[in-house]
Amino acid sequence: MTNPLLEMAGLPAFSKIKPEHVEPALDQRLAESRQMVERLLAAATEYSWDNLVQPLEEMEERLGRVWSPVSHMNSVINSDALREAYNACLPKLSDYATEMGQHKGLYQAFKQIADSADYEALDTAQKKIIDNAMRDFRLSGIDLPKDKQARYKAIMQEQSALTSKFGENVLDATNAWKVQIVDESRLSGLPESALGMAKQIAERDEQGGWVFNLEYPSYLPVMTYADDRELRREVYTAFVTRASDEGPHDKKYDNTPVMEQILALRHEAAQLLGFDNYAEKSLVTKMAQSTGQVLAFLNDLAERSLPLAKQELDELRAFAKQEHGKDNLEAWDITYYSEKLQQHKYAISQEELKPYFPEDKVLSGMFAVVERLYGLKITELQGIDVWHETVRFFEISDTNGVRGQFYLDLYARPQKRGGAWMDDCITRMRTAKGVQVPVAYLTCNFSAPIGDDPALFSHDEVLTMFHEFGHGLHHMLTQVDYPSVAGIAGVPWDAVELPSQFMENWCWQKQALADIAAHYQTGEPLPDTLFDKMIAAKNFQSAMQMARQLEFSIFDFRLHLEYDLVKGGRIYEILDSVRQQVAVMPPSAFNRFPHSFGHIFAGGYAAGYYSYKWAEVLSADAFAAFEESGIFDREAGLRFLTTVLEQGGSREPMELFIEFRGREPSIDALLSHSGLAA
């Protein structure tokens, strides 16, 4: 049979890819790759970029072209058959990666290039690839004796299966729970948009009344607006106990043993490689220099934000008591009364802003921002083969031609994992045939259109879209010709959030909002009164939000830093200790947030969640350059484009930042933007 996954020309043929294509395609590519490595090693005694590294770059890219659509479809149109095929491939990929990382012949060949006179003649990106490869050989256990190499390989395989299982449990637990409401009086306080969506979910599930589930666009309005406290408690409990031993869920989705095994394996792998713990190993590929530096950075932010966060909570409690006669606030009351307090102080809510952020206006406005900053044009292309009928496809070009393309998958639905992310479909690469155009997947989980209205976004969702588009630009605008350091590839994890967080800043600028916001029925721009309220409320409870992010970051880092072979992960013991340090409002005893903390148990943020805060310092300081020269200053825009977005992972991020800003980053801009400067 012809296998659509092996078609290398053009974009993936999503409508033709079936679960039965997955394993044969991967098996074929892996076999070809192994043969090619041996062929390249046998064909020369003196190795060079041209006879070894360039062919390997092209080989890895071919492998990525098979796996990228599979991995993506597993995240956005998950099914039993696809999941089975995906999971069958994980050990094969893990084995292959470890085998290449422990390949003595390959290591010696790279070492020969690194030690040769030819190394100096290579360009910056090529040298970076050689340096990264030498580092990665060490991190794959190249120096270990055979028995320990075998153990390392087994750990990698097991770990890959477990992280996949973690994500599946969260998805299944999320999909399995819903609540049906037939008594309309219980829906008091909920806005029309939330009721419309609940009605749509009920119709989709062939049920009467209104149905709420644990997808974020359904969950959040209940927590924010539902006057029925019991409904809030019920939905909150289901949400924070997903995939755990608590709450209304099937215990077969409980991630407790999965988390313990993942932590144990990470620790063992780190120790095999000579590190004291996984946190130390994690930092080898990051900007931060030491575990002490990371904790000092997080603790410093905590000390600065905690007093203000406590004041914010005191204000909320006083307001709930005075205005609503509510004495003791529980976790499921916080969002609800915070919304009421925000209305009371600033007379503004996310719901009031939604009509001004219809999908097409937000997109065209976002594209206008990019055009004004970088001189790029973005157009939608029709007739592209996609995995779901709501997916759209766009192309970015400049005066010299096409720079990149991207898929946009905006709405939440069953069988799609939660959250928002950017991933690469095709990476930029220069070959004898020319330059390959990079292609990105941009994925969100927003509210779909209801009835005949377009999709209307909250301002928070607009921020999320700009954030993911920032990642996308980093991937698509790269001018680096080698896949392993092009775009986001090879960028240290604590710097990779710089372009994404940087993009969010325009969502708060009046000049930019003129392009981004217009009422979906009348076309009128966002009124000045609403804009002024939005800005006034920008840092509402920002210290509480900061404390929450620091809780996640410190918890993640200490979890991997303090692993104890005798006592195990001590997940909730460490979390409680962190909460005593930074939590403003102690959560409910049944809260099982780590059980669905996919960033660190199923994503790339293990001992790296601090990256969001670390990169926020970079992004706030980078944006300060535009506050100084004008938010659409083309000269500053082009400087950011050439020093940061186009360089990918070809150079160290600190070097690039200094080139853009003329100095090292300062924390002041972050404190000022977050309202914490005083």
C-alpha cells in the first residue's frame, strides 16, 4: 500500500493518514536512518560537515516529517486506534534516540570534526550543532560502561511510555466527567455565551438541558459567574481531582503511580550520568547556570510579591464579607468573588470585552501588528488538507517570497488535549534543491462559535493567541538553514518563552487594539472608557497570580532537586512545604493539581517550569525597548527580528539579548509591568 506518511513532498495529507500507516512508516524511516549512519561512517575516514553532519541533519528531518503529523494528530484528534499506534512507536523512537546517543562510531566521528582544524572554518550555526552534539552524547551516556548504557536505554523507554500514559489519563478523566443541569434556576449569573455553549454541548451529547464539562471554555465561566455555589464546588472538585485518587473520577485514571515512577526514573537517569539529581541535569541545556541561581531567582520574586498578594486576598475577603455577607471563602469562591470585586472596582469583566474580540478581527489585527513590526504579510490559503473542518491555514511572506506557513486550530473539543501550544510540522532546511519553508501548528482550546455568531474571545484568550503566535514566529521566521538549530530547535528552554511572552505586550497597547478589537455586530472600535478600565484592571490581583506561578515553579524545581531514593517523590509533602512558603490561599485538602500538571509530567518543562518567569524578565525588558522608541518602531522591530527571531538556537540567548538590547536583562521591567515595582 502507499503510505501517506512517507510522502515527503509538501504538507501532510491528514485526511489520508490512518492509524495503520503509523508503525510501518516509522519502522521504514528508522531502518533507513540506521543504515544511513553506518553507510556514512564506513564511507570516510576523515569526517567533515559535508560528508557526515549535513546528511545526518537531512536524515533526522525525514524522520521528523513522519512523526510530526502522528504526534500532532494524537494530541488533537485522539482515538483508541491512533493512541495504540502512537504508543507502539514510543519505545522504538526512544530506543533509536538512545542508540544514536550511545553510538561510539558516531561519537568518534563528531569528536574528530570538533577537534579538527576544519571546525574553525564552520559557520556559527554549524559549530553550535557540533557543540550540542558533543554535549548530547554525554547526556545519552556515551561514557558509561555497557551495563549502565543498557539500563539508561531501558529508563528512557519506560519514561517515554509513562509520560504518554500521564497525558492519556488526564485526557480520559477530563472527557469522562460532565454535569447536566435541567433546572434553569441553577444557571443564575452565567452569561449568554456560557449558556449557549452548554446548550451546544448538551445537543452534541444528545441530552436535554445544559451540559458543562471540564474543557476550559466550559469550566471557567462556571467558576467565574455561577451564583450556584454548590455547582461551583462540584465542577471545581471534578477539575482539580482529574486523574487522581480523589473526586468523582474513575480510579483507573489515577496518575499517582505514574508520577512516582517518572520521578524515580528521572532521578536514576540523572545519577547514572553523574548528576546529583534531575534538576542539575536539566540545567545543562538551559540558560540558568546552577540550581542555586534558579531557586534564588524564584525566592526573590516570591519575597517581592507575597506581601502584596496577601493584601490582595485580604481585600477580596473584606469585599466578600461587606458586599455579599460571605464569611469564609473556599477555593471555589475565589474566581467568583474576584470577578465581582473587579466589577466593583473597575466596572469591567472579560464577558463585557468578548463582543469586541471576534475571531477574524483578532486574527487580522494580530497579523497587522506583525506587518507593522517586521514588514511581513499574512494571507489565508484555502483547500488545504486538515485534520478537522474548523482548522485554518495561513502563509507568511515578505518582499522576497514565502517565509513560513501555519495551521490554526482554535477551538476546544473532545479528543483534543487541553491547553495551548505551538509545534513544528516542517522545519527550515537548505538542501541542494533550495530552502524548505517552515510550517507550524498553532493550537488553542477556545470557545467555538455559538449559533450564527462568530467565535468571540475573552481578552485572556487573545493574550494566549498572541503568545502561541510568538512561538510560531520564532519557528517560521528563522534564517538558520540546519534543522537542529533552526527556529525553536536548540533554543534553551528558559529562553524559548521570550518571543511568545514578548508578543503578548501588544494586546495592551491602544494603537494595536485599534487593529485587534471591533464589535462583532456594529464594527465599532473598543471604546476609550472600556480601554481605560481594562488598563486600570490590568494588574488586578497580579501579585496573587505571580505567587501561583511561583508555587508551580518552585514545586517543580524542588520536586526534581530533592528526590530521595528512600522516601520516593514525596509529591504532596514538597508541595505542602512550597505552599507554606508562597501560597496565599491554602487549597482544599482534596486538591490534586500535580495529577494533571502535564507541563512537567507529560511535556518538556520538568525542572524547567521556572522558564516562564525567567523568560518573562527577558520579554518585559525586550518590550521596554519599544516603550522607549515607539511600540511600532520598525527599526526596533527589525532589530528584534534579526537578533532573536531569525537566529533560532544557533547562538546563546544571552548573546542575542545583549545584541538586541545593548546590555544584559534587568528584572525592573517585569516588576513594573506586573505592578510589583513599588
